[in-house]
Amino acid sequence: MQIQVLGSGCPTCKKLFELTKQVVEELGLKIEVEYITDIQRIVEMGVMSSPVLAIDGKPAITGFLPDAGKIKVTIKKFI
């Protein structure tokens, strides 16, 4: 499983990255969360708003900062 957070580097994007790392740790997953600030990569995924939580190269959450519970539910769908 590959988990990425894509964003411009704004505080909201950084918060999603931190929350995602926390959730991955809570779930006991041995996965490194990648933080990508390359706008071109976001556009290539076909999304026009950030932040983006991508799992296995596909956008799972886009355009808002979810709480940790929502992130956990989303990741569990891919386990």
C-alpha cells in the first residue's frame, strides 16, 4: 500500500500529512506516508483542489481537511 498527501505546502496540507502519519501509526501499518508538493503531480491525478490524500496512486480524499476518524475509515477501505 502506498499513501501520499499532495498539497501546496500550506498549513492545511501539512496538517493532513501529520494526521495521516498519526493514523498510519495508530493502525500499526509499516508504511511511510509521502508528502508531495509538486502541483503538476496533483494535476496529473485529475484533481483541481488540495489537499489530496491518495492511496495506491488514486485520490481518496480531496479538497478538505478531514478529521483523524475519516482518514482512518478511508485507509481501512484499502487494507
